[in-house]
Amino acid sequence: MSDPSDPPRGHVSEVLAAFVKLGLTSFGGPVAHLGYFRDEFVTRRRWLSDAAYADLVALCQFLPGPASSQVGFALGLMRAGWGGALAAFLAFTLPSALLLVVLALGAAQIEGALALGVLHGLKIVAVAIVAQAVWGMARSLCPDPARAGIAVAAVGLLAFVPGSAGMVTVIALGAAAGLALGRGAGSQGVPLAVPVSRSMGVAALVLCGALLLVLPLLAGLGQGFALADRFYRAGALVFGGGHVVLPLLEAGTVATGWVSQDAFLAGYGAAQAVPGPLFTFAAWLGAVMGPAPNGVIGAAIALVALFLPGFLILIGVLPFWDRFRRVPWAQSAMQGANAAVVGVLGAALYDPVFVSGITGKADFALALVCFTGLVVWRLPSWAVVLLGAAGGAALSVI
């Protein structure tokens, strides 16, 4: 780890320009985003080596939070200090967040069979998107019978202990099962040069934990605090990629009556059609929420609260990562936790996604077409979203 006093090697304006382009063009989800980042910052701009980039990606995939946004935040931090980190986050996030807010505010005014058919088509697209995520994550995170068993057990436990409490429980049990299996191996990797001292890292972790404890106490003082609490807790528990935020947000918004099931799934489908991180789905939810604050203010609260814990955890771990990644038991625990995450997302694929989006054989057929487009035909996600929206409109007319 480099000396935290080392000066940044670039300028905030440089970081801002690079990430604005990515925020406007990075379609395809977090895995695709990591490919875009590598092409831009390793191959073209040469901000860091391939080995250092791979090590940074490994760290962000290990931690809870939006992996691609955490990688972008860290790249900005390494290049231009704290101003660079903020510029990277805003430039990569705001284009899709603003677009989703506009769509959300317009969706509240939608009437008529054709328009409602389009919204229903977005719900069907969500079925295909989540099914693809479950399939891909199961292949990479559950490659052996033991971890596949952890995922299946997680689905079974969630049938009896639903909601956010159930999700926390199964992830913790998955980590314990990974420790028992003990298949992790320590990693040597490449030291990451970041301007974060160990004392600053500890302060970030303390703040992250303090907010987890304090926000629930403040939730009774007003809806704004309650909104921040729900989204902050969801952001602190997202392991395994952006799609995993779906069941956590559903438990915090739909189950509480803040957002209707239809609006939730339509927004999730719309979030697939815009560039940038999937976490900007929070902007849609904050905008369409029933109780105030909603609209632009609600979107801003939800967006910041969802991203904040992942960034605080990243800042807290960066100074200690070189030592921590050498510990095999840490890798074992994460292998088990990630397998449990596959089960969490698998349970969400059934309820609420499938049971709310599929109402008949025609819906199921359209979902299969969308899934085939993603997995077999390798269509970009935005094209599949347009296909599903058009199919939903057509079904409403037939």
C-alpha cells in the first residue's frame, strides 16, 4: 500500500470527462461495465496495470455494494484523489439516474391499455433479466455440489423466513458453511496505490456501522429518515452484484406499501434499458414512492443512501486489503456467502418477479423470447427491454 500522502497523478477534470462518456454509453450491467473500464483505463489511458486492475476488481467483488461503481470510485480516487472519486461517481451515475427519474415521473401519468401494456412488458423483461442473472451467478459462484447445496438451502430457508431478516440470516449461514468447507485460498496480488490512511479507513468503517445503528432510531422522526434507513440497509447487504439488490429493495418498499408491485417491476425493467449502474433503480423508486418525500427529493435520498455504505466499506477496507486477502478463511467465508446470495436471487426470481410479471401463457412465451435474446442471441439488454416493451404493448392489443 502506498504512502497516503502521495499526490494524485491526474486531474479531476480528466476523471470527469472519462466517466461522463462511460456513464452515457456503458450498457449491459456490472460485468460489462468492468470490461468497459478495463478498455478505457488499462488499455487506452494506461492509468494502471492489468494486474492492479484485476486486484481492484477482486476487492470490489469481495465487498458488499455495487461492484462496478466501487471500481469506478476507486479508479477516480487513485487517479485524482477525493475530488476524482466524487467526479467518477457523479459522472457514471447521474445520466441514468436522471433519466429514470424522468421516466418515473412520466409513468405516474400513464393511462390507456397500450401504455399499460408497455409497463407490463417491462415486468416481463424483469423475469428474463433476473433469470439470466441467476443462471450466470450460479455457474460462477456455485461450481461444485457443496456450494450448489448452500444456494438451494438458502431458497428453502427463505420460504420460511422471508423479508430482509431472512436474507441476512441465509447470507450469514452461507458464510458459516463456507468456513466449515474451508476451500478458500489466500491471494498475493498487486499492492493498490490509494491515498487512504489506516486511520481514515477505520473512521469510514465506524461511520458505516454507526449509520446502520442510528438510522433505524431516526426512522420514527420522519419519512425522509425512514427512506434513508431502508435504502442504506439494502446497500450494506448487497453481495454478488447489482441484481441482488432487487429482493432487498422489494422487502423495503413493496412490502411496506410505499411502492406498488407493478411500479416496482416496471422500474426494474426500465433500469435495464439505461446505461450506468443498476443501483440507479433507487432513483426510480424514490421518485414513484407513495409517501413524501418522493419525486426528485425522494430519488436523491434513495440514491445516496443505497450507494453510501458500499463506498464507506470500500474506503475502510482499502488500507487493509493487502493483508486481509492473504487469509484463506476470509476467502472461504465469501465463497459460502456468495453461494447463499445465488439462493436469495433465485427466491426473488419466483416471488415477486415471476408471480407478478407472468399472468398467462403469452406472458411466459414473451419472457422466454427475452431470455433467449439475452443468453443465446447475445442481444444487448437495452434491445431486449425494447423487445419486451413492444411485446407487452402488442399483447394488450390482441
